Amino acid sequence: MKKLIAFFVFIFIGLTANAETSTNYYHRIGGYFYTNLSPYGSWIEIDYGVVAWRPTIIKRSWAPYKIGRWVWTDYGWYWDSYEPFGHIVFHYGRWYYDDYYGWIWIPDDEWAPAWVEWRYDDDYIGWAPLHPYAVFSVNFGIRITYNYYIPYNHWHFVTYKNFCNPYVYNYYVPEKHKYRIYGRTEERYNYSYYNGRVRNEGIDFDLIRKRSNQKIEKRDLITSNDPREFENIKSRNNNSIRTFIADRNEIQRDRETLRDIKIERSDRRTKLDVGKIELAEVKRNRTNERDEVNTRKQNEQDKATNREDRTRERNESSEKNKTDDSMIREDKKRSIEQDKNRNNEQRNMERRKEIESDNNSFRNREVTNHKNEMNRTNEITFQTKRNDGRINEQRNEIKRNERVETRNFEQKRNDSDRKLETNRMQHQQRNDNPEGKQTNPRTERKR
């Protein structure tokens, strides 16, 4: 019975501590952000002591600073969102895309016309949500605490003539062309401090006016600290823009109505390096959380000390059994590890033998191929030499035939010349001895 009572007391203490921690989360977030954003998304704990808001978006192609328009004001380029939660999340805090959670918003208490990074060239203007590692300083503007690459598919690119179009979201460059435009554009921040507030000058106003060949009017900003005035996003005035600027004390004020709102917790942590984020809300949450954790740890230590005094005797009796069991488990683990090592060694030996066999086979194939190649080369060389010998014999035969033909021709020509000479001499003799006076050689000899 005593064990059962102690168990229920332990469970009650744990639930009470958890409830106190959840309540403190609500206190730090404040009523302004928490209650007005809860209908459009959920609050999640992305790291110990750090919470973020995740919008409930059905479309996978949704991204921050996509549905709205750009307006020129005294505080630079102002993003006039058409979404019901845009008056908060596009003028406070930072956005981050997590592979598990998707787009999440990190709260902060510094207002700006738009927290975006710019890119531009001679043809296009682009913008993307400013990441949580970007911190604004009155003296330096935007300061980066950790190098972070915003993927090119998170950028929105348009031509100059469509930049101030109230339906600019209909003219975004398609996804397949973003990489090429991103690579040739130049990045730009250009944040300053004006009249006690952040000014987002972004791309130069005169440059946009000249390139777009349009008349861009400056709109007046009308501030309000009542978020209920922004529930109807269709009621707009073309000459002025209403913007929500909350009091920092109100952002941090405790609200009793927040105690029943749930914060989602998961074992999955975001890839965001919270230790390198220097936003005011995140730093404050981490500091408060450390104080609360230290206090809670001290209380738990005191309670644990009392429980340890009551359970020490019981633990001492069971410690020996645990030690024996642990030794048995260790022996089993060692034997299992040894078996695994032996099996691994055998497999490695077999693999090495297979590799050596494959290498030997490969070398034998290489040697055989080389010998075959040499034989083919020798055979080709022998065949070439034999063909050359035949060709030389044919050439010699042709030369012999030519010499024979030449001799025959010379002999025929000499015979012809002799015949001609004989005929000529006979003709000469006939001319020297006229007809009737021809003498017979025999008669001549008798005389």
C-alpha cells in the first residue's frame, strides 16, 4: 500500500511540474501573438525552451511573403499581406523552413515593414523570408550570426513592371527558371532605423520607378495595437495602409486565458541551431527556461534526497542481484561480440579470397589477351612481309618481261633495218646495170 501511495505522489509531482512549465511558455509568448495566431496554426516546441508557430496550410506550394503586394511608405517597402495572420508574422519575427515541420515562424518583438532578403539585376527583383540568424542592429543594420543559405526555390522573382502590381503573385517566375535567375542576381539587405522604427529600403525606389516605367505613389501607414482591427482583410484603403504595432510590454504580459492553450511537443528536433539565434524573444526564453530548469532541478533534488533515504535500504538489498545480473549480461554481450567478430573475420577472409581470386582471374585474362594480341600482331607482320615479297616478285617478273619485250622489239627493228638495207642495195644494183646489159656473174668470171 505504501508503495502504491508513493507511486501516485511521484506521478502527481511530475504532472504539476509539467503544467508549471507549460504555463511559463504561455507567459513568455504573450497574448498578442499566441491568441491571434492559434486559429490559423499550432504552437510547437522546436527546442528546449523555444517555441515556434506553424501555419495550417493545405497547399504545399505555400510560402511566406507570397500572397500580398508591395507598397512604398515612409518606412520603405511594406508587405501588405492578404492573409488573416499576415499583420503579425510578416512584420515580426523570422521564418525558417524545416524538413520535418515545414515553414515555422520564430517570434520576436521588433517590428519592420517586412523582414526579407532582396536580390535583383537589370530584369528581375526577388525576395525571400529573412532567416532567424539575421539580427537587426541600430548601428549596423542586419547582422548575420551564422552563415545560412536560403534555397533558390524559396525566392519569389518578378519583373520590374509587375513588382508593385496588387496581384503580383500571378506573375512569379516559374520554379524551373528560379535557379538561373538566382545565380545572376545580386543580394541586398539595406535595413536602417528611422523615426524609432526599422526601415526596409530594399531595392532603390528610383531604380524600380525607372525600370518599371510606372508612377509609384507613397502610402501612409496608420498604426494600431488592436489585432481585432485586422480580422477583415478585405477592408482596404488605397490611400493608406493599416499596420499592427504592438507594445513590447504587452507582448510579454501574462494572460490567464492562455493557460488552456496547448503547445505541441515532439522528440523530433529541428535542424535550426537555436544557440546561434540572437533574437530577443529566443534569448529571453532560453534565459527564463534555464532559471526555471535550475529551480525545478533543485526542488527535485530535495525531494529525491528524501526518497533516497527511504529507499536506500531496499536498494542495497537488490543492488547485489542487479550487479550479478549485469555481470551475466556483460558476459553474454562479450560472447555475442566475440562471435560477431569471428563471423566478421571469416566473412572478411572469404571476401579477401574472392577479391584475390577475381584479381588473379583478371590478371590471367590480361596476360592471355596480351599474348593473343602479340600473336595477332606477329601474324599480321608475317602476312605483311609475305605480301611484300609477292609484290616484289611480281614487280621483278614485270621488269623481266619488259626487258624481253624490249630485246624482241630491238631484234625486230634490226631485222627490219637489214631487210630495208638489202632491198636498197638491190635497187641500187638494178639502177647501175640497165636492162639488157646485165651481166651474169658467171659469164663475167669466164671472161
